[in-house]
Amino acid sequence: MPFEFANWRRVTGDSLVVKGPVLLYGIEYNGNANGPLATVYEGLDAVSGKVLCSLAALKDVDNNKRFNPPLFCDRGIYIDAGGDLDEALFSYRTIDSDPFDLESPG
């Protein structure tokens, strides 16, 4: 279940989940095979993005990754899904700037 204060998006394959600065709170996912399912990137695609995490699972089991504190993704979130990913549900919040930048006035 996504956080009540967050946006959420369900994906079933390779996808630009969201574009622009966001805080990523978590990912719920499942697959139809054991092992690696997908790679999640901070960025607009798998080529120019930085790896945030890899998703691996047991077959037909609901899995989740939670980030506390949330992960700041400056350019957005992209998922490169393998063929065994059934779905992934991303919980995130769009923001205007880097909340962890101590240099800029708040």
C-alpha cells in the first residue's frame, strides 16, 4: 500500500516512472520467477542514470523496499525491468529542489 501523502505509480515493464526531482519512499514488487527482476535508476533512462537498487524476489511473493530517509532523485526514476517482473508500485513525492542541500536558503 503506498504512503497516503505520496504519489504512486504502478509499472509492469521498462518505464520512466517520474521525471524531475522526487523523494522515493519505497517500492512494492513481485515476479513470476525466483531471482533478479529489475534495476531501478535515478535518471531518465538506464544509459545515463545512476543505479539506485536492484529488485530480486521469490516467485509469487510480495516484496518491498523501503527507504528511510527517502532517496532523493534529482532527475527522476527509471526502471529497467526483466521479463519476470509482474509489477512494481513506486511511492514517491515530487519536490521543487534538493531537500538535503544545506547551502541553499530554506
